[in-house]
Amino acid sequence: LGTFLVVFGNTIGAVFIYLLARSFFKEVIEKKFSNKFSKFIIFFNKNDLLYYTFFRLIGGGGTPFAIQNLVPVIFNMTIKKYFIATFIGVIPTTFITVALGSGIAIVIGEYEELSLLSVISSPEIYLPLIGFFVLIVCVFILKRILFK
């Protein structure tokens, strides 16, 4: 439930930022970011939904989340495609973050005295951490394949 709420909230917030940016700051954004993201224009023009979803999945290739919300303004992405790509793209990292936070809450509730060993040895903590490292490996692989 927490993952769904955070994903939905992030997606709605990102859509609002995208709409504001597209409505009021389109020229400024195109001037500021079109040179920096020019190599992506070819990819996005082929299939903007697929490539923006992958762009979100790999964390924007190191681009901060707030800037990721502005990049589609350059490509004139539709709101429907933006919503779908953002919703799907933020699920893995959000799931890991929420699971880790939930695991920390469980560990804090179980132990009177916390130690690093008790925290790390708890499956509520090490499973999301393993998921995080798997996600990082997948991001590097996808980044090498898609964004050479």
C-alpha cells in the first residue's frame, strides 16, 4: 500500500510540474536543456513512451528527479504518455525505498538495543538492500545498452 501511495503521489506531482513547465516555461527549458539532452532527441522521437519509461527506470542516467520532470517538455510528450512512463518508471526505486523504511520500522520495534549487526542481519533490511544493488546493476546495464 505504501509503495502504491508514494508512486501515485510522485506521479501526480510530476505531472503537475510537467504541466506547469510546459505551459509557462517551455522556451526557457528548451533553451537551457536542449543542448544537454540533444543525444536523447533521436531516441525520444522514435518511441517517447518506451524511452522515457526506461529513462525513469534508470534514474534518468544520473539526472535529478526534478530535472527528469522537465526533460519531456523538450520532446512535446503527451500528458497520457508522461503519466504512464512516470508511473511505471518510479515503481522499482519506490518499492525498495518503502520496503527499506518499513523494515527499519520493524527492526526498531523488535530490538530494545540496536546494533549494526542486528539491523543488517534482519531480512526486512537486507532483502531491500539486495534489491537495491540488483537495481543498480540493471541500471548500469540498461544505461550502457540504451544511452551509449
